[in-house]
Amino acid sequence: MTAPAIKRGFDWEGAGRDFGAGLDGYNALVVIGTDPVATGRVAVGLARAQAAHRRVAVGDLFAESPPIQELVTSDDPHGLVDSFVYGVSISKIAYEVPDAGQLFVMPSGSEPPTYEEILPHPRWPRLAAGFREVGALLVLAAPASAPHIEDLVAAMDGAVLVGDAAPRQLPLAALVGSVREPKTAAPPTAPPAVAAATPWFKTRLALIPGAVLTLLIVAIGLWLAYRPLDRSGKSSAGGKPDTTKGLGNVLPVSADSIARNLAADSATSERMSAAIPRVINPDDSTAAATFAVELVAENTQAGAILKLQKDGKNLPAATFAPVLIQNARWFKVIAGAYTKRSEADSLLIALRRRRVLEAADGAVVRVPFAFLIDSGVPQGAVTGMVATYADRGQPVYALRQPNGSAWLLAGAFETFAQSTLYAESLRASGITPVLVYRKGRTY
């Protein structure tokens, strides 16, 4: 059984606007539903109601919700996905909506959200806290069937349900209220039927019988809707790797800066977009050799080269990557390329046992991206080519491909944005940077 159909003829935005008039005491809400159009219209409606007297940002976590996307006037493709996954500043993906009070819109981004990674992201509570401090409102539209929707709601002040399909994993206490289509035709002069936002205890008590019955009816449908989005095949309780390393500056630290910078400078965003390389093999993201071991961070490139020349022959897929740490350029020396975190953990243990690293040194990192230097390299030529690059001080390594040939890669990066430093060096050498998901096995 599938979730109940949402009728498009109902004035969802008007209902959302009526509901939003009673949300002055909230600063961060998730609007959840099964239909991206109806859910988006409710989110826009309540955001417009609040934008008349305070700053409001409405964000799209569908891929894409047309009513929210219609508010975007910029050609810049970046959005929430690019901010939380690839490091684009959140102040650069919020666009002011003309003639709408203090309303800003944040599109979903250049690719569909990976809910398993984005919704439980530890930056959401920090962002919500920033909106609370300055009295602004964050409104996020998200699908009810998305994995980890309960984690996102827990980071906010609560959820607004659109329609009757309540997520089975969402606690009833997390619901602020609901916006539903009237069951029977209302008199012509009557306003749209909307569940009251206050008082909260009456709303939640009224929701209990209907929500329980709904959960029983649509449980199977929601379960089926959930499964296609679960790409991992594993329970979220199985030790999800840290995906936040290197994203510490994605969101503004200051709450005041969050409010001030919601209106993005589109020209700056366009320059940023041009500087950040784009990955050419996005279909390989699920099979990427993501995990590695960071051995050390050197403050000079010469130091990183010396480390590779000293230990590189005994390290799998050894390379280095320039990064900015407190506005200074450092060079992280990295080894390994694995699809499983456990394999990188094993390498770290082995390096400590062999005293390549001291007992407290080294860390497993998530570095899915690298620059492709060459492909289709015959197996017999790999060792000599890698050695030639090493003699020149270039951090090139090989990964074996399924057909027996090799990719020659340079660097290992956590985000698109992090790769820009090395891209500058490649361009200066007359080489066009080709960014890829790392794929293959170590030699």
C-alpha cells in the first residue's frame, strides 16, 4: 500500500500561510510530506507569513520541490547539498526573494541529497541555534520517507506534517502540528481548514488518534518508500563513518553572521563555482575508495615530499594534499585507498606496529576525491611511472582497475573545495585538473 495521494487543487500555500501566523515562538522547523509540491507550498506559505516581520530562510531537501525552486532567481546551481557535502558556504547558497519581506530561499543543490549523510549531519543543531539567537526562522521542506528524518527533526524545534502520512520513526511529541486538506467540502465563506498551532497540548492530543490509525494503515507503504533511499544496505546503528571532518567552516560560527549573510553575493558565488573543479565520474560515488590514513601534516611541501621519499615505498597509495589550516597552507601526507573504513583502520594499526607512526599519531580520514593524471596504464608500466613521478616530488600513486590496468592519481581530498589548492598548481603547470572519485585497489 502506498501513501495517500495528495490533491493538488487544495490551496496548500494559503493553508501554510494561515498555519504560519501562529509560529512566532519557533526558530527552526521541518515541513514533511509525501508530495514535493504540496509540501513545498506549505513551507513557502508559512515562511511568507513569518517573513513579514522577521528574517526567514526556506530550504529545499527534496530534489527538487518546484514551489521552492520557483523562488530561485540565480543561475548558480549550488544549494544545501553543496554546502553540507562539498564545503560551499551556506551564506553563499541563500538567495533573497524579491518583494517577499525578509524571505530567503536555499535550493537543494547541484545533485540530489544523500539523506543518510545529510540529515544526521552534526551541523544542523548549530545552524538552528544560530537562528534562535537572532530570532530568525529556518524552514526546511523534506520528504517524510527520507532515512534519518527523525535526526533532522530532533535538531530543530519540531516538524509540521503535510497530509496524513506521518513517518513511523518520528516521535509524536516532535509534531508541532499538521496541515491537511478538509475531509468534507467547507462552506464557501469558510477559510481553509488548518490544524491550530496553539495551544500545543491540544494540537498534539488531537493528533494522537489519527496519527496512530495512519501509522497502522501506511506502515507498509512507508517501509517500501524508505528502502529505495537506503543505499548502504546496513542499519544506521552499524558505526557510520565520520563525514564531517574538514567541514568545520561550512557554517558560520557566529549567529550574527548567519543572519547577516543569508542574502548571498551571487557574483562571489559564481567566482567560487568557477574555481572549484567538478567531478567527472559521479556514478562511481557509491564505490569510491573513500577511506585512508592521514600520517602527518607538514607546513612545507618539501617536508611532505621528504616524508614520501622516506616511507612512500612501504606505503600503499601514498600521496600528499595541500590544505588550508587557520589560513595557512599545510600538506597532509596520506596513504591508502579503501572502500571500507575497517581496511583503513587495519592500515593505521599496522603503521603504528611498524613504528612508521607513533602510538598516538595518525588518523583515518574520508578522502573520496583525487586528480586523475593518467588512465589505462598497463600493469607492467605502473611501478616505473610512479617512481618517475616520485623522483620529481609529485604525489602520484596508482590504483588497480577491474580490467587489470591502472589509474594514476594525485592527491586525496575531503571536498571539492579542498581540491582547489592543488588544482591551482596543476593549472600553473599547464595541466587541466580532472577531478574524480578515487576508484580501484591499492598495489
